Amino acid sequence: MKQDKLKRWVRSIVFVSALLIIGVLFFPMWQIQLSAPQYPEGLALKIYPGKLGGDVDIVNGLNHYIGMKTLHAKDFIEFTVLPYCIIFFAALLLITALVNRKKLLYLTTGLFIVFAIIAMIDFWRWEYNYGHNLNPDAAIQVPGMSYQPPLIGYKQLLNFGAYSIPDVGGWLFIVTGILLVFCIFMEIRSSKKRKKKNFPGTSLAAALLIASVFFTSCSSGPQPIQVGKDACSYCKMTVSDPRFGGEIITTKGKVYKFDDMHCFSSFLQEGKVAKDDIKEMYVADFSGNHSLIKGDENLLLFKSDLLRSPMNGNIAAFSNRDSLAIVMKKLKGIPLNWDEIIK
């Protein structure tokens, strides 16, 4: 029976996790931030376990014009059920610490992870329904346009930038999950007989890596620019030509998309985003399938008034010299370097 008991420090962490979960009841779990030229100070929608907060009335007013349903807590059964679910897990964690059994810790952690996955799926479903089920008689209608906010991260919706991230309560929930997975990892590790004892820091890194599978998602590289759907982050026009686009990715994962190198360059020159906050920059390949290629000193650029790009930047990028040579034979123009674009 002794082998089935939890270590003293593990019980302490489980007890602290119960307190963290109780704290979730008093803070917003998620937030969706909206930014647009007409709202320079930005708007925020705060999602608490049992209610909506932030600029709900203003967001509802904007939703009315584009045909989205207005948001009311009473329309969501989740706001009734979620507080009880949180209380259930807080109580279950306290019982786990008191009963002091490994199997109960495994069961509690498993239920917690399953609940987190189901909650995120339900949140995505909620966003999908509100972003796609639009009123056909709305004042503003854009054919083929939907307004589903991102589950996590950044997305451009017409002239609004939507940034979806966990709030204080959400981070408390995530930290709780990481702590529980870490405790299980350490208990399993200690139950196996080993001749050499590893430093706990190594195990902590491994445990955090395992926990990240359940609680985080990350993406690398550029996002495809969708012609006819994505809007330019500078001029706010819908991208209409795949040959001249560009993209800036910040260190926080926010993505700015452009329909023309003129907009791309103007956005940088006006300091819309600090240079230190820029992680990567990409531009569309004028030839081939117009995939995004990395913007750096090796990029091949060509300017010609005969290119007639959407915003008259008339600059094209090429991934190889052969493609550039073919265009230069047909059109009169001058080559450019990358520094002239980002100066």
C-alpha cells in the first residue's frame, strides 16, 4: 500500500492545483481582442466561467451590421454548466490530496485533460456557428465571407484584427494541467527502479514537453494568403492578386497580410509594428504557384510600371534568377534590393 501513496511534495502540488482551479471562477478564462482604424484603443470580449464581460454591447452592435447573432450569456448552456465543472475538479483535486492514492491522481488528471479537450472543441464549435450562420438580410454582406474568430492566435476579419488568447483564468487552468502531468511523470519515474538518479530539472523539462501536447499548439512559417478572403492589413482592401502579396509575422505569432509591396513597405515605414517585434517577413513569388518566400538580402526584386499591381507598387519578387530573367525580357524595369523595401 505504501507504494500506492503519493509523495508529500506531490500531495502539496495537488492541493495547490485545487486552489488554482478555484481561482478560475473569479477571472476571465479567455479574451478576444479586436482592433480596427475606427477603434484605435481596441475592443475586448472577456469570457468568464459564468458570464460575458468587456465591450459586449459595442461588439453586439457591430455584429448586427454584418448579420452575426448578438451575444448573451443566457443563450449559452456552457455558462450554467462550466462553474459546476470547475467546482467539481477543485473538489476532486482536494479529495485526491487527502486520500493520497496514485490511481486517483491518474484518474483525476485523465478526466481533467479530457474536459480541457472537450471544452476547446465546444469553444471552436461556438465560434464557427456564430461566424458562419449569418442573417441574409444584414446591412453589410460580403459574398463568401465568414467571421469566425481564431481559436487561438490572430486572424484578419475585414478591417478588424481579431486576437484570441487565454486570460488569467485560462492560464490558471493551463498551469494546473501542467502541474498534474508533471506529478504523474515524477510518480511513474520514481516507481521504476533505477541505478542512477536523474536531476529533477531534466524530468521537469520532459514533463512540460508532454503537457504541451495537450495544452498548447504552435505554428511555424507563413500562413497562405487567401485571394478574395484575406484583407490587406494596411489598405484594408481584399487581396485580389496572388502575385504581389506579402506577410509579416511578429514574435508573438501575429500575422499581417498585404496585397501589394507598396502596402508592405508603407506599413513598415509608418512603424505599424516595431522592428524588434518582427520575427519573419515573406513575399509572394511572382512566378509558379505564387508561394510565399522569405524576405531577406538574397531576395530577387523587380520594379516595372507594366506589372500593374493592385496598389501600384508594381514590384514583383522571384525565387530564382531564371524566372526573373524571363520577365525582364518582356517588361522594362529595374531590379531592387530588399533594403529598399524595408528602409
